[in-house]
Amino acid sequence: MTTAIGDLYRPLALTARLLVQCWPQLLLVGCLGMIARGLLLQGAVTIGLQFPLGGMVMLSLVVLAKLTVLVMMFVVLRPHMPAVAALRQKAKRGVDETKREPVLAITAAAILPFFAYYAAWGFLGDTVREYSRMALAQADFGKSVDIFAILQSSGVALSIVICWLVRFAAKRLNARASHPYWRLLIVATDATWVFIGLYALGVWKDQFIRWLGAGAALQQLSLDLLAPVSQAAAAGQFVPVEFRPLPFGEQLQNLFFFALLPIVWLVMAAIINGYELAAPAASGPAPSRATSWQKWLKDFASHFVGGYRSRYSPVWTCVKLTLSAGLATLVTFVIAYQAISWAGAWTWYGLTRLIGAHDLGTWQIFADAISLFIGSPSELDGGILLDAVRVALLAAVLETAVAMAGAANGVRTAAR
């Protein structure tokens, strides 16, 4: 019983301690991220009105800026996570520290999962809609605006090929003369081709669904033929909507998605903090006598497939450690994570009551200031204050899980 209470209390206490120790740095990083996002979004609109591909490239950097802010917040909290630091030091033995670029390397490792999460939860579409609204507002009156001209099949393929070629050249130049600028270019091209590819897949999926919907007339005709029978059956057992209980399967589905978002963010935190837990990369295979085109194809595959494989293999250790935390710890984390948004919503409600009624212009000023800290009332996943609390909670749960795993390994070693 005492152990279960400790599992509930430990991550919450560590979250509070991390916030007390690092809140100025976290808020500063959050403010810089908001400024960078605004400038990049405005730059994307300005470029996109003249050059659609350039606008999409800049828009990918808007999403990359959000990921970079998340990485920087975890970097700020690193000195206060001793268990994760000890695990990292074990992996660093024999590795040349001067060859590491932590922020760029960690950001590169998190690009694919972060963009996948960003698209799956609809944030990618929100960013694109905001980009479209700003472009329409700044376009000349009566002028046609086509900021998504590259979304034809040939345009998407050409854009991704260009990104891969630039990435390939940047990796070659970085191998000859290692420089942070080349690594930054590699990360930016990764973000660009993933962003364009995910957005194009979303558009093509919607077009495919609309194409399938063209056969809905036949389905509707069959429903019309069966309408008298279905209406007669429903009339005898009609229950008002407000009194209908949710089916058990729908309740389980709602509970699943309630817990899924925090767990996804916890895995993201494990990816960011577990990148450096890998052993040094193994040396490449011995040169073969293959033909020139076979050598070029193998070299191309080693750059674009082998690089991603070696990038994501290290994080598996930290992901396993995190998800193997006790059930009490994970349940506490899920409830606490969702409670942050709940607290933000009630804060909005309390502030509206406190401020009172004003004209629309005055209220817009108040709303902009409040949204900076806790996000907008319709979307409470933003705001520098709530983001800082969420990142501190993620770091605390990760630190707790690693510490518990280390203690368990110590007990097993002593028992032997």
C-alpha cells in the first residue's frame, strides 16, 4: 500500500520541484518559440504567395520550431534528472563528446514520430488552415491565390526528390567537413519532405473518400426502400437522446483515446531523452567490387535507410523503461496530464467572470494576453504556462520510471 501511494505521489512531487527550479528558463524558451512561430508563419505566407514550394518549406519549419522548443525545454530540465543522466553516462563511455550535437541530433531523431503525431491529431491541418487564412487576408483583392500548387502528384514527387537530393549533398559535405550548418540543413530537409508528404497523403485520402462517396446514392436508395420498416421498428422503442446511455464499446473507445494522447507524449519524451543511449555506430561494410550504378544505389540506400535505422534504434531502451513503469504511475500521469487542460479551461472561465463584459476590441486584447499563457479557449494545448507544466510532468514521469527500473535492477543484482 505504501509503495502504491509512493508511485502516485513521486511524479507529482518531482513535477512541482522541476517547475520551481526551472520555470524562468521554461517560460523563456516558450516565449522564444511563440515569436519564432509567428515570424516563420508570416514568412511562409509572404513566400508562398510568390512561390508555393517555398511557402510549404517555410511552413514545415513552423512545425519544426514547435518540436525544437519541446527539445529545448527537455534540455533545460536535463540537469535536474539524475537517473536519466546516469543512464546516459553509461552509454557515453568510449564516445567522443566533441562529435555530438545534442539539440540537432535529438531534433532529427524526433522528426518522424512528432510529425506523425502532429498529423494524426489534426494539428497539421490546423497549421495549414491558419496559413491559408493569412494568405487569403494578405492577397490582393480579386487576385487568384494558389498556395498549394505543388499538391499535384508530380509536384509532390518532385518536391520530395529535391529534398532528398539536398539532404544527400548536405550529408556528403558534412562528412568531408563537419559543421553545425550542414547538420541543420539535414534536419530542415527531413522536416520538409515529411511535412509535404504527410499533407499530400491527407489531401489524397480526402479525395479518395469523396470518390467513394460518389456511390452513396445507391446506398441512400436502399435505405429509402427500407425506411418504413426501420421507422416502424424504432417507434416502439424510442428513447430520447439525453436518456440514452453510451454503449459499452463506445465508452471503452472514449477511455482509450483519453489515455492515448498522454501516452503518445510520454513516448515522445522517451525518444527525445533516449536518443543518446546508443552505443557508437558500427563501422560500414567492406567495399565491394560492384558496378558503379550498384554502388551508387547501395550508397543512396545506406544514407536514407541506414541513417534512419541507426537514428531510432537507441530510443527503444528508454521507451521500454518508460512504459514499464508501474500501473499506478502511468494512471497518475494520464489523469494529471488531462487535468492540466481541465485546469486551463476553468482558468479561462474564472478570468472571463473576473474581467467582466467589455466591447469586442477590448476583449480581443485580453484574449490575446491570456492565450499567450494558457492557450485559446477552443484549443488548450498551447500556451507557454501550460506547455511548461506538461513538459515538467513528462520529464518527472520519465525520471521516475528510469529511477524505478534502476532500483529494480539493483535489487535483482544483489539477489544474485
